[in-house]
Amino acid sequence: MWNDFLSKLKQPRDLGLMALCLLGLAYLGWLVSTQLGNGVSDTAYYKMYVDTENGKAFRHKVQVGDSWPLRSPYSGKDTGMPAEACFWTADGKIKSDPDWVVLNETLGKSGPTFCPICGRLVVGHNPAPHPGGKPPPTRAEYLAKQAAGQRVADR
């Protein structure tokens, strides 16, 4: 059967078109398989944590049944708490490599959380900065607004 089919292909152009069609079908199959995958990036399974004993941040693949505090790779103890990224410097500039901060709320403490490095307000799901955006308040700015009776926005 295959020989009969090949004997009907008389010109090199026919073989080229057949090869092109096969390549197209292979590409289409690859494209469909990648689009119909699980659709979730591997990074969606990872979260940053901070070892509350030494302040070191670590990445952890979130799994069903995880609870915190997690075992820290640094201390070997259950001291890993979920962290928020802070992309600010003390003078209000944006930096590319964040500091990782555990919220007071996560630790069972009351009051707002300020980054221990830059001193700026850090909130849950802390928004990423954008050029030209206003930095979050420092502790002093936050307390001054509160003392003046002004509402302090989360950002």
C-alpha cells in the first residue's frame, strides 16, 4: 500500500509538499499538547518563607497538607513563615531584588508591619512597585498621619 502511494508521487515537488505537510502536522500536534497541558506555571507552586529565628528567606514548593511554621532549611526547626516581598529602599527608590518580610498578622502580633530593612509599610499581597509610583509610608510617616487623624491607605 505504501509503495503504491509513493509510486504515484512522480515529481520531487510532491515529495516536498508531503514532507511539509508532515512537519506542519507535527508542529500542530506539539502546539496542541503544550496548550492543553495543566496550564499552571511551575512557579505557581512556590512561595517565599522567612526563617523567623535568623531572618533568612527560602523558597518552598507548596504541597497539600503543608502548615506553618514550616521546617527551615537553615535552622532545621519549624520556624518558616510565609513572607511578603518589599521592593523599596529607605529613601523611596525601587530595587529589583526584594527583601522578604513576615507580616505581624501572620505572627499573631497587632499593628502594621514595616520592613526591617527599609522601614516602609508592608501589607498582605504587597503590590509590586511601578516607576513613578509613590512608595509606601515609613513608620514615622504612618504614625504622623495616624496622629493627625488621617486615614493611612494600605497603598
